[in-house]
Amino acid sequence: MKSIHIFVKGEVQNVGYRYFALNKAIELGINGIVLNMPDGSVKIEAEGDEQKLNKYIEWCRIGPPRALVENIEIVNTEVKNYNSFAIAYL
């Protein structure tokens, strides 16, 4: 089990990014949360096996059809043992 934070920058709010990120995580069997940040970015806390996380990261680099991802940053973190994936709010 591996845990990462993914910070997605670009035109990623008001384009359905969180909803699509939720569905992709569920499809891949990844647990965690996704939330909009005040600076206009999206933060994802994702946990799962490394192969699934790598597929998820690949998707995050592109995002949903209306998004324009400029950059993503990935940070390894401690496992929080999420038991599902959800949209979170600040």
C-alpha cells in the first residue's frame, strides 16, 4: 500500500475534474479524497498499490475533457487507511 498527494494545476476547477477523478479512482480501486484548493488547483490524496496509483497519475496528467492540466506534483505521504474515495470540501 502506497499513499501519495497529487497537486494538479491549470484549468482544473469548474470543469468536473473532481467528479471524473472520483470515478477514475473508484474504477481503479484507489481510496482517498479529492478537493478544490483556494489557489485554483485540485489536491488528491490517493492510496492503493503502486501499479494502480501509476495508472491514476497518468489519468491525472490529462484529466477530463474540459480540463487543461498544466502541471502535477506528486508527494509521497504516510498511509491514512482511507476505506473509500470521496470528494471533500475545505
